[in-house]
Amino acid sequence: MKKTLAVVLTMGLALAFVGCGKQAAEVAETATEAASVVEEAATTAESVAEAVAEVAEEAKAEGVMTYAEYAAAELDSEVVVETYVQAKQSWWEDKATFYTQDEDGAYFIYEMACSQEDYDKLVPGTKIKVSGVKSEWSGEVEIVDATFEIEDGNFVATAKDATDLLGKDELIDMQNQLVSFSDMTVEAVSFKNEQPGDDIYLTLSKDGASYEFCLEYYLNGSDEEFYNLVSGLEAGQTVDVEGFLYWYEGANPHITKVTVK
Amino acid sequence: MMMRLKRKFIVGLSCIAVSALALTGCHGAKDSSGFEIPQEFDESQKIELTFWAKNDTNVTQTAIYNKAIEDFEKLYPNITVNMRLYTDYGKIYNDVITNISTGTTPNVCITYPDHIATYLTGNNTVVPLDDLFADEKYGLGGSSLKFDSPTVDEIVPEFLGECVIGENHYALPYMRSTEACYINKTYVEELGYKLPETLTWDFIWEVSEAAMEKKADGTFKINGQNVMIPFIYKSTDNMMITSLKQLGAGYSDSDGNILLFNDDTKEVLKTIAAHTKNGEFSTFKISGYPANFLNAGQCIFAIDSTAGATWMGSNAPLIDIAEEKLVNFETEVMTIPQYDTGHPAMISQGPSVCIFNKKDSQEVLASWLFAQYLLTNDVQIAYSETEGYLPVTRKAQQAPEYQEYLSLAGTDNDVHYDVKIKAAKLLMDNTENTFVTAVFNGSTSVRDAAGQLVENVTKSVKRKKTVDDAFIDQLYEDVKALYHLDQGAGRAGAGGKADLGKLPAPSVVLLTVLVLAWILIGAYALKERLSRKENE
């Protein structure tokens, strides 16, 4: 019996160790196999990627929408456009928001996947090809969940005078474009939190009607001079303003330039 | 037009919060006990306090904070309070995290217990308040206070309980709200329905489906417009969390275990998907503020905080849409829809106040005095009247001036706006039906993940993708990865038990052999004993 017991214990321990050893050996073997599979997959993926890139290059002209096609596209549908960065609003955690425009129209690109490195490369005028989904938030038509690639080309928009369109339905056709409004009268200036350090709301009037404008804090960035200029505007002053025709339950231009007359 | 908080803050800052959490998530929680209450408050010492507060883009709230500070400074002329205002809890959270690392936290801060759980990962950051509560001189209702402070018993116990993290109170409740369903009653009745006593999910879905009927010209029959989203939910985090609570399903537990990714969640998501497909449902992040759609007659059921009541309804004091878009309708305020009307459940939310530790104990005591001052009737009642908030003390709730305020509901569309007062009463009547989720280091990420599931499903259906089991399984994996929930983020800080999987085969063999050996030893001993007996 003693012998039997000793044999069982010894065999048990041996088996357990063998089990461990076997497992380790299996792991090592599996790891080697996996590495080889990964290597093969990487090679295949590389060649597939090359092929896809070639196809994409060929198909690029067909896949890219004109502004008219983009404007006609349904909400929540996939869109691909070529456009030019006009202004950068914000970057955080590899997502960035841009005002972009081409010769025919403008595209607001909300939280597009973008590394800090790429964000730095995207200066006004830079041409980008954007693939994303057309969406609408509180009246603002935008491209969301987008990716992009930088292309050759440059275009910086000049502001289009939209003064005559104020209060008219046609104004929405210029949504997101760089626009200007002249000879406006300052009605009121208020801070988002009743104190400086965030957006500034600016009410301007023309021919007896009032319109809302906004100094968007992040779009303005570190331009302290402009922030102070807008903060200091007084009711009754006449100004020319320039900015991007953002939409929030109606026109709400995000101003970038103010000239006090 | 008074513009509300834009989406960029909310969406962007949730990312900040998540990343900040990821950075801090690997530390263990520490007891912040590095503060001793001074025997006396030194009124000859000049003390400057920083107070980070949050308002709801509501200028009256700013004015009330300013008045509270002014009144407090009159009582304690040696203390100066400098306020910094935020419109978003996420931004406060982010700034606190940043300032913990540089040792420049504010003295007093409006915050959420979820956030405090993360602040506690720093050394001696947030002051535990239990000893301060009980201090005879300066505690709640203390003898040396220069103002009429509530006693511990006068604070609503449910709200005070929400400020416990681990074994200590780390905050005082400041204001409380819940979610309410703001309803276009006119449209509900025009569609041939009568609002039930308790709103149910089935009722909302049924009415929403009916509201999708169109006329020959393509406009919706109910409003004659091109847009109709019958049901819009502001906080999809809350939508999922509350649904699971009502269903008795898993979400998370106090050990920090993440139970969100389960079959009940899947069923909730499938229901949302089915109704989104018909255009019956959307969210704030996808479409915009529920209030704007409700007021334009483009939404029938708008679920938002009771603290957003002043934006809801045709006669709302705060309106964010053009006057010509405003539609006249009767607004009803009801509790959020329920799965089990016999056991209603709704979330308790709203700001709390915490104080941060500093080297100078007099400075910390001054912070405590100011935090406590925010619970006085003057501040509580004035602030609660700015929105559909409820004061957190029984003392304020039962005060004659507050009772009078409630009784004047509907007498004007400003201070006594009926929708706002109904919203506050809704919470008052349902305080015992409120709940909060477990707070642990990482609980903010689980909350964000809950909302992300709803957002992704809604967005995907709108984009004509098929939402089925396979889609949801993949979504679970993606969302876990996005919020680092696949790395045990929730468990790390909470000391929960990890599931280590099945026992390896060699271990099973070894344990079996050991058991077998003991059986043989026993058998051997028995055999020896029996043979000895035989020999005797």
C-alpha cells in the first residue's frame, strides 16, 4: 500500500509537471506557428493594400463628388469630397473639426479622425480628400465620422458678400462658406458665461432686423487681440464682419474678422 | 436667441474625461486623511478661495452664485471667494485632473461623485467630510457658525448617501434633479391616445409609430412639417442605465465589475434599432437638443433633465429656436417611461460639492464653511428656482417661501413657469424611486460606454446598416476597447475579483492526484487499524 501511495503521488506530480511542460512547449510551438501566420498575413495584406491603392488611384476621379452632388446627397449617406481647409476649429484625441471650402461650396467637417501631426500640416489652403457621412445637427449640415488624405492643390476662399441675403431663405445655400456682412449695427455683446473666457454672442442689426453672430472660442484660438476687439464692441457702432456661415437653428456666422467703421 | 451649450464641448470633453481616466486609472485609491480640523477658525488670517462652479447657461444661476459669495464674504470678511464658471461637468473634471498633477486644484468644486472617485486616486486630494459634518463648532448645524446651516438630519438622506465613496462622505449634495419626459400632450391626444398615469416604454413607442403617418405631399400628418422625430433622448447614458435598472439587469456593481455588456442590453439596443429604422427615435448627439424639436412641434416625447425644464414648451422662458418656428401646444411633464410601473425607477443626478485638501488647515476649514454655506435656505431655494432642481435639504423644501413658490406654479412664465415647477415636484414626489449607479475609479467610462452603445446603434440604423446579434457583439468589443473596459479599467481601482478563467489542465491533474493520495492515505490508515484490531 505504501508503495502504491508513493507511486501514485510521484506519478501525479510527474504528470502535473509534464502537463506544465507540455503546455509550455505547446505555447511555444503555437507562438511560432502564429508568428509565421502573421508574417504571411502581413505579406498578403501588403500586396492587397498595394493593389487597393492602385485601384483607388484609378477610381478616384469617379468616386469624388462635386459640390452639387454632395448637396443633393441624402443625409446619413456616405460622401467623398475634395476640398480645401479654410480654418481649423479644434483638435483633441485624434479628432479635429474644420471649415473647408472649394470653388463651388463649403463643407463643415466635424471631428474627423486626424493625428496631431497631420493637424499641424493642415494649414489654410491645403487640399484634402474627405470620406465620411453627411449629417445634420440642429440645421448645420456637416461631414462626420470622416477620414482624409492630403492631396496636391491649394485654394484659399475670399469672403463673399452675403449682406443682401440676410433674413432670406437663400442664405442657407451659402452655409459654411466664408462670407461677409457690411454696415451692420452693433446691438448687443454678451459672454456665454456672463464672463470672458468662452464664446461671445454678438447681435448685429441691419435695416431694423437683428441677427445673431458668434465668436467661437475654439475657432478663435489664441487670437487675444480679436477676442478683446469683439468683447469691447459697443451698441450703436457700425461694423463690417467676416466669418464662416455656421448654422444653429438658423444662421449663426462664426466671425473671424470685424472692422469698426 | 440664447444659445445653449454646443455639442462640441459635450462630445469633445467626454473624450478628455476618458483619457484623463485612463491616465489615472492605474493608481489605487488612497485615503485622503491629511487634514485635521483646527480648534478655532482664525478670522484674522486672510484666505483666498477658488470656487469652480457650473451653471446651465442660465444667467440667473450666475447671479445667485455671486450673491451667495457676497453674503458669505460679509459674514467672514477675511475670506475672499473667486469663482470660475463652467457650463459643463466634463470640463470641470478635466481641469481638476490636470490641476491635481500640478497641485493647483480649486478649494471648492461643484462635481459628481463619479468624478470624485477618480480625484481620489491622487494623494490627499479630496477631503473626507465625516469629521467635519460632526464637528461641534463648525460642523453641520455647528455652534460657531455665522449662518443657519442644516443639520445632518435635515439633508435628504438619499441625496447625502450618494456622496459616500468607500466608507466616507466626500461631498455634500448641492442640487438634485432627475430626468423627465416633456410631452406634447396636444399631439398625443390628436393621435387618439390618452396619457396613462405612469408612462411606459410601450406607450411611447406606440404613439411614436402612429406619429410617423404622412400625407400625400410627404409631410407628416400630425404636424404638417417635413420633420418629425417623435422620441428624442438627451442623455443616452441615462437611457441605457435606467432601462437596465428598470429591467433588473446588470450594469456595474460596487466592486467595480462591469456587467453592461449582457443580453438585456442587447434586447434594449434591438428595440431602439427597430424604432430608429422607422424614424421614430433619435438622440441629442445625432440630431440636436430635444427641446428645440419639441418646441418646433417636431418631437412628441423629449426626455431631458428636470434641470432643463426652462427650455421646454411653447411658453418656455428660454427658447433657442426662431419665433416663427415655435408651435403652440400643451406641455405635460411626466416621469420617464417605465418597464415595471409598479416599481418605477429614475436616476438621481445633479451637482455635489467637494473640497480639496491644502497644506493650510485654516484654508481647508474656510473651504468647508463656504461649501456648507451653499446648503443654507437662501442659496438652496434661490438656486433651485432657476431650473427644475430640488433643494437637497428638507429644511429648504419645507420652508414657507419654497412652499409658496411651488403653490404659485403657472402664475407666470418666468419664475413660476409651470413646466419647471412640475419638474421639481416630480422629483420631490419620487425621491424614494431614484437610484444612482455604483461609483468607483472607472465608473465614468462605463457610463460613457452605455451611452455609446445607444449612439452607435442609432447612427448605424440611420445609415441603413443591419443591427443584429453579430453587429451588437462586435459593437460590444469596439466599445470595450474604446473605453479601455477590456483591460479591467473598472476593476483596477475597485479591487474587484478578476475572472481568471478555467483552471489549467496540469493544475486539475495535480489537485486530483492530491485528493486521490489523501483518500489512499485514509484507506491505508483504516486498513492498518483494522488489521491491528484483528491481531488483538
